[in-house]
Amino acid sequence: MISRAALAAIGQSSFSVALSGGLTPWRMLALLDPDALAEPGTTILQVDERVAPEGDEARNLTQLRASLSERALERLLPMPVEADDLDQAAVRYGAALPRELDLVHLGLGPDGHTASLVPGDPVLEVDDRPVALTAGEYQGHRRMTMTYPALARARKTLWLVTGEDKRDALARLRAGDHSIPAARVETRDSLIIADHAAAGGD
């Protein structure tokens, strides 16, 4: 889907793709041509990032740098989670987003979170800016994340879901159960790709 979306954007002046963290995007990127996202006019954005130092293994950026070609990395706009003023950094990143995102990739956690929109965090209710910070730590780190309004800008949304531990969350996502954060994402054109373990044999 990423390659098709990029090809569909050829002839336009730009193509924007936002990538989430977790394990599935690195497997996905490994299947792409290393330069698939390196064309002029392409912007690669981060859906979310852990607040951690440069090079930290917990950083999504660390994995992106290992997964993308040097040419593609020139198109990457990392989330500025090393800034002294993280709130202002989030504002700046939000201002840099295009009015529409051609493609957003999202994952799904066993608890129903997506991006860094995690259960119980006040970031779920942020509706006045496209990028914000979680109020507390999640799995050891505070996060910077695109908010629901930003994710709703996507022309296409690609969900990648793997693992038996995601089975319940996936069923609730498909059912539109707004008790989990992922199901509150507004999408215009979405595709869910799930492995057999997550889909439960569907």
C-alpha cells in the first residue's frame, strides 16, 4: 500500500507518509525498495516518538535510521524530543505537518492504544493542536504524538497488526468500540492488515 500510495502521488508536487513505532513498521520497511521513500517531494514524518536521548534503542528514530536508505533519510522530519522546551517543540512539529497526510501507518497495542494515544492519558482529549505530549510516562517514557485531529488528516490509513496478544484489541477496533483509543481515530480510507494470530483465524 505504501508503494501504491507513493506511485499515486507521482505527478503531484509532494507525497507525505507518517510512520508509527513498534516492531511492525521495521518489518514493513524491510520489504520495500530501500529508496521507495526517497523520491523528491517526499516527506517522511513520525506519528509518535519516545522522549529519550539521541541514539537510544527505545527511540523510533533509531530504528528508522537503521531501516531507511541514506537518500530516504534526507526526507525524514524527526520529532524534536530532545528539545529543552518539549511543548514548544510539539507546536513547531505540528506547524510543519502538511494540511493533508497522504498516508499514515498505525499500529495497535494489546491495550488498544495507537500512536502514543494511550488509555487514560489526557492527550486523548487534545483537540486544539496536531501534536502533543503525553502527560505521564508509558512503558518507561513520556511520548510526543500526533493527536486525533492530525490523524484525521490522512487520505489513507494503514493499520498493521500482528500477534495473538492484539486479538482482542483488533476485534474492538473493527467493532468501533470507542472504549479503546485506536477506535476513536477518524479515517477516510483505511486498510487493516493483520496476521493470522491477531485475526484469530478470520
